[in-house]
Amino acid sequence: MTTATTPAAASGIKAERIALPSNQGPIIFESLLHINNANSVNEFATQYSALINQFQRLQGIAQRRDQALTTAEKDALNKVLEAEVRDFDAKDSLFQRVYGFRVAAIATRPVYLSKTARLLLSVTDEELTKARAEKEFKEDTVVTVEGKKHLVSSTMSGTALDEFVRNVEAISQQRNGLIQHKAAVDAATGDDKKTLDESFKKAEAELIKNNEIMAKTYGFSLTRNFTLETQSGKFFVALTQEEVQKAVSAEQAAASPSTTTEAIAAKKAKN
């Protein structure tokens, strides 16, 4: 077991449960793993993805074998499948030793990797000096990335981080579309140019408004270079309805006064 990853079931760490939306309604997820640094988050994600891809290949080979029309084809595919299964099992066993669970056990379930990351904005020496002059400035918000100074603008986790990433992608696409729109305006003539210019100005105003919202919400701006620095992660797996009910029942039983030492003592006192 690496020091950077801890199974949620380990002593002293309580598994967390969260609800995430889906087309069929909310799904309850429970944490399986806490990952304590960025490199370990990336390494885990890469290894998990590779094993999931291999698991899906195994399913594809098994399906082709079952659909084979000749015995020879079935036998050939079965040999390929057996070799692939041995390879997968060996890798999955190693994965379990490191992360505390097997991919095969949850490969058909929805999963969610919740990350915590800091938004870092690059600053010039002049901007940093100005920031340090502010009353509420904290020196630990200064971070050096590849030799360049950055300021921590905000820290986000889970679905809030996911939303930020989607918003950045959306506003970046909006900016790229505006650049293409401007090129079309410059190339147009006559009435077409006037029409395109009017629509460009509307799109430009919308982009400025959205950028202001991003700046107010996250401290992000399209005019600044930024880095999204992953710090840690938690890996969640979807629970079945039976597992959810079992977990709720266990919690209710644990919280029941009739099972506590205090309740027994109180009952004796009354007698």
C-alpha cells in the first residue's frame, strides 16, 4: 500500500456517501479510496482507466466467441480470452495490493473521481508587489510553477470543480467563436458586413459579461494565464439499492439509544 493512497475502509477513515444526478434519478456513491497528492491522483486514474479498457476488451472477445459460427473460431477466441484474462487478473491483483480493491469487482458500476484543485493565476513581479501591499494578503497564496509566480485564486472540489472546468471550456469556445466571427466581419462587405458586425457586438458583450461572472465567482479571467493544480482526490463507486438500504439500516442501528451504554445506564437508574 502506498503512503499516498488510503482505502476509505481503513482504520480512522469513514467512507463518505454522496448523491449525484442521473437520467434515472439520483445515484448514491460511496468512497473507496482517498488519494493524498496530485501525482497519485493522476497515476490512479491512468491505471484504473487502463484496466477498465482491458476489462471491456475481454467482454468484447467473450461476445465474439459466443457468437462464433464455427468450433475452430470459438476455440481460437477462447484461447485468446484465456490469455487476456490471466493478464488482466495479474494486473488487477497488483492494483488491489496498491489501492485496496479490484477493478473487476466494480467494472460495471458507475464511478466518480472527485478531485480537489487550486486555481493558480500567473502574476508579474509588479502585480505580486501590489498584492502583497493589501491588508488581507497571505504569503502562502504565492506558488511557483515552472519558475513563474502564481497566486492561488480559489480552491474547488468535486462537482464544483467539474462545473468550473465545464464553464472554462464553454467560455473558451465562446471566445474562439468570436475570433472567427471577427474574421468574417473583416472579410464581409456591404449589408453583410453591417449585419455580421451587429451580431459580433452582441456576442462580444455576452462574452464580456460571462468573463465578469467567471472573475467574480472563481477569480478566473480569459485575459490571465492560469494553472489548475490538482491536490488530492476521492474515488467513489455507485451503490446498489440493496447496499444503500443496508448502509442506512446499519447507521440507524448504530444510532439507536437502546444499543448504547448510556441508554442501559439510564434504564438501570430508573429501576
